[in-house]
Amino acid sequence: MNISVDAVKDKKDNDKRKLVSGLIYGFLILLALIYILPLVWVVITSLKDDNVLMTSPWAMPEKLRFDNYSYAWTMGNLGRATLNSFIVCSVTLLISMIVGAMAAFAIARLRFKFSKLILTYFMIGMMIPVHCVLIPLFIQFSSWKLTNSLIGLIIPYVTFSLPITIYIMVGFFEGIPNELFEAAVIDGCSIPRMFITVALPMAKTGFMVTGLMSFISNWNELLLAMVFISKETFKTLPVSLTKFVGPYHTNYTQMFAGIMIAVIPTIIVYCIFANQIVEGLTAGAVKG
């Protein structure tokens, strides 16, 4: 009798677990479709003709128009714009990672008197939207002759990338066991050498997370680039995409083709390093 009761109870527990698992997987599938279907629609639309798009926006293309991509690449000057975006994002990434890592290591491990106050100061930067400082930045950069130059974009990009970089890296550096640093000190290791040989290798996941977040956010940034850059030579990829929108006519299919050209690199990078991003966020943010 007891065996049959336990069997019935186990069966009910298994059914309950299967029901919960089914609901979770169903929710995740629905969430994935919500994110994937708009991207699929953009891909399909980029292969249509404008007339087909206006008459049947949800229909499949009658003829695949791959020339939309060649038109977007040449007429939108996306080649030069892609190079500008790559230069700006790469230099920003390099500077923000080096400066942010050194600042985070000092705050997390050197334990000087105002370390927490300095961390709070950097965190304030995460709460300041770019719209609040857009006009003062433009006036100041105009007086310094930094508008219409890639340096004029790199400086604010680095500034807005540093707070989140320092915040995440502080969590990673604080999570490194103290015994490693104590052993390094006993061996006569200096602070710069300790930073390079002990801290950096142990926090490589944090570098991966902050680097990808910085690169992708700056790659897609539009507002600063549109305000600071007016010359065609220095326009970045998001700004070049706005050329497909005119006051009287918009080349929607060519614009969607250009959007796909701009989005594909970030999708590839994110898919390759998705596991590292999730691992880094869960490991670093909780310790901060």
C-alpha cells in the first residue's frame, strides 16, 4: 500500500515537473520568436522591390533583389562608413579597456581611503543620459575644432564606456582570491606587475563582457555621430543609413539592405561570444 502511494506521488511530481518545464520552454520559444521574426522580416524585405513592399508588405518576394545590397553598399557609401565605425569602436575599446581595467584594479585591490567614493563618482556617469550633455559637448568641441573628426567621437565614446567597464571589472577583481595577491607580494611582485601577471589573466572573462558591450553599443550609436559629423568622409555606419530617408521619398528596401549590412557583424560577434557574455555578467555583477 505504501509502495503504491509513493508511486502515485512520484508520478504526480514528475507530471508537475514536466508541466513546468513545458511552460518554461514554451515561454522561451515565444520570446525567441518575438526577437527573431522582426529580423527575418527585415531580411525578406531587403530582397523585395519597393512596389511589392507597398502593396504586399507581408508577402514573400516574387523575385530576389540582391542588387539592393550592392546599391546600398555603393550609393550609401557604406564601405567608408564601415571603416570609420570600425576605427572609432576599436580605438574606443582599446582606451576604455586599458583605463577602465587600471581604475577598477586600483578601486578593488589597493584599498586606499577614497576608493568607494571614487567608484560612486564613476557610477554617476551611468545615470547621465547623453542628451543632457549633447549641446555643451558640441559647443566645446566646436571651439576645439574637434567636430567632423573621428577623435571628436572617440572622446565621448570613451567617456560613456568607462563607467560600465569599471563597474563590471571591479566585481571581477574583487572576486579574485586574496591568497594570489599575497603570494605575489611575498615573491617580490610590484603593483604594476601584479596587475599584469595576476589580475588581468584572472579577469579575462570580464574583459570579454565589457569589450563586447562597449563595441556593440558604440557600433550602433547614432545621436553623437549625427550631431558631431557632417562631412561625408567621417560619417559612421548608423549615420550613413539615414541617407536612404528623404523628405519626399524613402528607399525602404535599399535601407533595409543597408541595415542588414550594419547588423550582421554584431550578430556574428554576439553569437560567437554569447556564452562568455552570460557567464561574465553572472560572475562579475553579483560580486560588485
